[in-house]
Amino acid sequence: MNRIEFLKNTAPFDTLPEEVLEKVADELQEVEFKDKGIIYQQHNTKITGLDLIYEGGYQAFFFDRHGIKQHKQKLRKHDTYGAFSILLNKGRSINTVEAKGKTKVLKVAASLFKELCNTHEEFYQNFLSVFGKEMLDEKYAHYVIKQEARVEDAITYDRYFNRRIEQSVMRHIASCSPETPAYEAAAIMEEEKISCLFIQDKGKYVGYVTDIILRNKIIADRKAADTYVTDIMDTDIYTITMDSYVYEAILLMFKNKIRYLLVEEGGETKGVISRNKLLADQAQSPFIFLQSVRQAISVEELQNKWSEVPELAYNLLTRGVKSELVNEVISNVSDTIDQKVIEGVIEEMGPPPARFVYMCLGSEGRKEQTLKTDQDNAIIYEDKANEFRELTREYFLAFADKVSERLNTIGFTYCSGGLMAKNPRWTHSLSHWKRNYDKWIEEPNPEAVMNFSTFFDCRLIYGDEELITQLQEHIVKKLHDPGEYFFAQLANNALQYEPPLSFFRGIKTISKGEKKVFNIKRAMTPLVDLVRVYALRYQILRTNTGERLQSLMDEKVFSEKDYHELMQSYYYLMGMRLKNQAHQIMYDKESPDNFISLDTLTKIEIVTLKEIFKVIENFQQRIKIVFLKKLFG
């Protein structure tokens, strides 16, 4: 065996000088595995050196909590194993590794390997870069980062975030015809011991009645007991597929204020699930907390609920729940608080004089809200005749002022830039809003494109959805041919922030007191802005960054590789940001910010960040080519 020739054909040893290779070759230890078997266990076995496979091979993988192999990788001749474990995991094997029978490896002692890394930068960076790229794979990253939760806690949460509808207990669908009298419907419900009866017409479910509907529309309204159910039924029927997750079902119910979902498989309705049943299955779920927010009455109660959100978010994150789902939970709590406040103000002021929409903007509009949050909102109201315009406007400005004041008390601070409905600039009629968007598109100066970007990320919180639909249809029509200059300005605006990479590919920091920190919000902003530019170009109206990425992949704008890299990059940063903010609130007892101290990060996190920043940098270079050639020639 010519060891030097072997090293020269094994990356990254091929980057080392001849004299160094001679030293390494002299100190290599030969190890042989005659029989197939596990040689390293994930996060447990101590790694004594870097393995260079000379003959045979390894299979590296992770055991999940069910003992099933996940993320399997085959390692063959000239592949190495152990670098990440030695450099980044305190010498403990990151993977579980199984050697094939008749496998031979040449082992570089851990001390010598570290010495090579310290004295040969290209050699060292090669390993770090490979690991960073691996961490862009969501499944790999999930298993590398050890969970901090106790097993019993993890199981409690897993029931929600890994459990599918097919594993839950569904009930059969009790139904009747549209001409069934209300008293007969009540008798069926009593006999079946159910609180919801569906109405079926020509093989389709067209509505349902509940015990509450019977109480409110028959007894309270003093209707005759033989009133047909078709005259009182609720027609808002929602369905979900059998392979959906439990948390998706519950969030859908909360979002649409419904208590029942029909479950489908292959286009066929299989049964019905109720919100109360799903929630009762696991009393410790975060959705019980959402339910408690809905039941809060006073501003003080809502303030107390919002103060509990950091702990909820921290518990979810440390149990391995995806950051995009944590965003969703935070947004649902925030939406519920907004809705409760709005309902309270309407009850106090009286019914609005016109149909309207209260919408949120920015990160809240994208459902990417963090724990450092301020108010970004606006109001659209329907156009009224001249004699009612002033009264209508007066109502909504007073309404916005009251809502904003109460939200500020709860913990949603006033927006320092004034992007709030209480600012008269951002409470207007539908026709006025259309003119705003027309001007921003037709005259795309830096301020205009910034306003357009902010207000494009809008989402209904309360009111008549038709108004926001009409506005979106108007925007899409204008975007059919806005001119390349518009997109070039949007792209240029999206390139104002750069990832904090130093010239030597380290993480660029600033001083904050005695700490060296970087602004993680600014690091994430390019991804949000650039994905938005592509979404606008291809008229994708979704506001959430992850959903936009999914649509761009579906439309073949982004490759599957682009999609996975950008998704993992964005939500890895989001998880780090949320966890840092929650820690600041809970343990440091200080207001959350967006500054991350390098001293608080593990080696794995630092390496992963560097690779993510490279991904963002490459993404920015690509958008310059695609969108800026018309702006700068």
C-alpha cells in the first residue's frame, strides 16, 4: 500500500504539501473490521481519530426515536468520517456508523488531525464547508442538533407535531336531508349523542347544524320547530386530508373559527373530527393555550397571555419543533389578540358605517412574527357616497386609534415608522388604496418600492375579505406590465443589506458593549426581500416566505435544490432568532432585540451560519444578473 499516493487521491489531503503528507503517512494507524457491525453510536461514542476508508465502506445514519435508520449515507474508498465529530461535537460521533465486513481504514489520530486544521487553512475550511452544506439539509440538521427536552416532554409535543389525522379517532358522519325539520334534527342528534349534524343533498355535504345553531336560530329567534334545516344551516364546510398533521387541522379550525372538519382520502369523505376532541386528547398542547387566548375578555387578560408567549415559543423550539410552525403559533396568538381587541372596540363604538378590512403588514403579514414585535397594520374601507365620506373616515380613524392604543398596552408597541392604521396615511377607502399602489408601481423610486414591498405583505385579520381580494386583483392587473424598471428598483432595494461575511469568510461582527454581535434580522432580510421580488414577478400572491418558495419551485422558477437550501437557510436563522429573543425575555430579563453574540453559539452553529451566509450571498449575485441589468446596463 502506497500511503502517500492514497492521501494524494483523498480530499482534502490533496491540498497538503508533500512533506506534510509524508509525516501523516508515517503516523497513520491501520484498523480492520472483519465483520459487519455498528462501530460508532450517535452523540455517544468517543472518536479517537479521522477515518480514511481504504477498503470496504461505512454506512452513516441516525436512529430516530422509533429505532429506524434515517438520513443514510454510504461512505466508500477515499471518503472520510469523524472530522465533524472531532471539530464540532466535542469528539463524540455525530452519526451512528456501521462498517461493512472486510473494511480497512487508515486512522489519523485526533491530535494530529487538529494540528493539520490549525496549520493549513484550506484543509480546515474544506471540512467546515462540507459540514455547512450538510446542515442546509433540514433532516440532517434535525438529527445533528441534540434535543434539550426530557423524553416525556418530547413525546407530549411529538403527538401534535408528528401525529397525523389518520392516527386520530374520527367519528362517522351523521346526516339528514335539507328538508328535515329542526325538531327531527335535534332528535337525531340526541339519539346519536352528537352535537353536529351534517346536511346532505344529492350525495354532497352542503351544510351542518349544531346544538348552538338550534339554540340561537330556533329557540332564541322563536322560529317554528318544524323549520327546515336548510333555512338555518351553516354552509362553511372545510375539509382536510387523512395524511395531514393534527396541528394543521387545529390551526385551520382556529383560523376559520370552526369546530368541525370533514376528513377525506382519495377524494372520498371518511369521517369528521372535532376541535374539542383533538384538544382534549392532549391537555398539555400549545393549542390549549390558543384556546385560552380566545376565552380572554379584558385587555389585562390579553396582556398576560401575550407575556406567556416567549416561554411557549422557547419550549417548542427546544423540543425540535420547526421554526416555521413556531411562527405560525405566534401569529395565531397575535391574530386572536387583534381580533379580540377589534371586537371589543366595535362593541364600544357601535357598528362600523361601512364594510372594512383591518390588515396586518410586514412580518406579521407574512406569518413570520417574532417576539420583538411592533404594530404594522392598515385599514381599507369601502367607498361611500360624498355625504358619508367624512363620517366614515372619522369613525375608522377613531376606531384605529383605540385599537392601536390597546394593542400597545398589551405589548404590541407603536411602530416607530408610523406604519399603523392610526396614522391617517394608512386608513383609506378602497379606491384610495388602489391609487396608492398605482403610484408606487408607475413611479418606482426607492421610497415607493419600499412602501409597495411593505404593503404587498398584507394579510386580513378582521373584516370583509372581498375588499382585500379586490385590491389584490387590481395589483395583479397592474403587474401584468409594470416595466422592467419597477422590478429592477425592487431588486435594488432588496440588495441594501448583505450577509455579515468578512473578507476571510468569517462572521463580521459589531461591538455591543463588551460583546461581539451580528444583526440576525439584517442577515435574514435579503432572503425575505429577494423571494418577494420573484413572487411579484411571477404574480404569486402568497405572503409567507416559505409558501412563496414552495410556489416558486412548483412554477419551476426555483429548482428543488434552490428551494431546500433557501428554506433551510431562512428557517434556521428564524429558529436562532426566536430562541435568542425568548432567552432574553425569560432569563436575561431584558427587552428582546435582533443581536446575536458569537459567544453564545456552538461551533456547529457558527459553521452552519457561515454556509448560510454564502447561500444568501450567491442568491444576491443571481438576482443582480436577473433583475438589475436594465437598471445599470
